[in-house]
Amino acid sequence: MALFYQQDINQSSRLAVWKIEESEDFFSGILPLQKNITHPHKRLQHFAGRYLLPLLFPDFPLSQIEIADTRKPFLPEEQYHFSISHCGDFAAALVSSDKRVGIDIEIITERVHKIKHKYLHPEELLFVNQYPPEKQTELLTLLWSAKEAMFKWWGRTDVDFSESLRIDPFSLSDEGIINARFVKDEILTAIELHYKMMEGMSLVWGVEG
């Protein structure tokens, strides 16, 4: 067993992170491969993410998962709302029986500097630049992870990450809360995100208020 982290958010929502140390045989004997994935490590990530779902809620109906046009997995009857994320040797899942959810896990890496202008609003770039250079990679990764979690929570593809997904300034710490909002077609929707930094990774999740 390689359960890396688990948290009961409330009575109806739970999350977990799995460190992938098993071979594919461990998962394939338990779970169906629901789509054609040719890359071996991506198959492992796929298996590990789905393995977490019944671990969080034992009656989770894995066989009923479908894939929307947006490529988001879902349950047609919405018995559970869920979100899955992968990075490196880790998979994360967030499941709720009554709330929309979004989760993302990312490895902290310098590559975010190359794409920061694509996903950050100019005001958010100013916020990042207030931090010393040695902290900016961590913060940029966290912001990318936060916007990915927002995007999964929103569940629609017609979203501009820099303009529609907006994050208010906050104090970077080992864990905390990020106040964020969707700005789309004169619709303003606030969401409170939670984050945790762990072993060179950022974990961000949001549950419908």
C-alpha cells in the first residue's frame, strides 16, 4: 500500500494522494482500463487515480464512469462528484457525494517560468514579482495548480486561464487558503481553494461552497 496523504474535508468530501510504487499488474487485476493509453507510466497514473475513488468511498461505482466531451470523467447519475490529477509518481483524487469538486497536483519545476504569461493575469504577475526569485518557482507552480483545480471544478472548456480564472494575492506558506473567482460572460463566481505543499509538489483542491 502506498497511500501518501488522506484528508476528510467534511462529512461528504474526501481526498487522497497515492504514491505509485506498484507495478501495472497490481492495478490491472482490480481495475478496468477505460481508455486506450499506450504510455506505460501514464497507464500507471490512470490506474492509481481510479484506485483511489473506491478507497475514499467504498461504494463508488467505477464501472459507471463516462468521459464527457470536455474529457472530464463523470458519473451519469452524479452519485458522486469527483476529480483526479496525476504528476510523476503521484496520483490525487477528490470525491464528494453532494458537491462539485476540483483537484490538481503538480511537481514544482522551472518550466512554469516559460508559460507564466499564458495562465497568469498581469495583476497576478505583479503579485508573483513581489516575492524573491528563489520563491517564485514554487509560487508559480502553486498558481498553475490552483487554476487547474478551478478549471476542473468549472467543468467547461471555454475558459481563458489568464482572464477567466483569477486569484487574489495571498501569503505563500506550507499550506493555506486561496481566494479565487471565475470571471466569464458577466458571471462572477467565487471559490475558496485550499493548498498544501509537500515533497516538491503543490496540491490544490476546491469544493463547491
